[in-house]
Amino acid sequence: MFENLPKFVFFTGKGGVGKTSLACATSVNLADAGQKVLLVSTDPASNVGQVFDTRIGNHIKPIANVPGLEALEIDPEAAAEDYREKILGPIRASLPEKAVASI
């Protein structure tokens, strides 16, 4: 069933349609077939860790009992703020206060 998947597979849709369940099941299936899999969630209320009964968070974590499967939960708001600070930090002092406040 998963022989012709592209390198990156995205599960999207409205809440409650089974995105997490399908993503986790697909990841386990691919890992069981010998693929190395990184399951990434960008849901601020991610429950991938609950599915695998492990704390994941914002770092890559191997999933116990599923060789080849690792997971990562990215908080999109925190990631965007980190990126803004990475870009603005070095030039903040040279920008007008009003410009910095608007970003």
C-alpha cells in the first residue's frame, strides 16, 4: 500500500478527521518495513506523544519499540518567534523602535 509514497507525506485537514492517527499508523508501517521515518507534528496541541506514550517535545526523539521511527513536535508560534529573533537580533539596535515594534 505504501510502495510509491513521495519522500515527504503530509496529513492535513480539519480537526477530528484522523490526521494524527493516520500519520502515526503510516509512520509505524513504514518503519516496520525498514524505512527510517521522522514523524513531525506542527500542531500546537500535538498528541503524537500520547499515541506513543512518550514525551516528545521540540527535539527529535526515538520511539521505543518502533526501530527506525523518530518523532518531533514543533510549536509553530515558538518557531516563528525564534526565527524572527534570529533575523532581527543582530540588527535590532540599528532599526527605529517603531519598526521593531511592528514586526
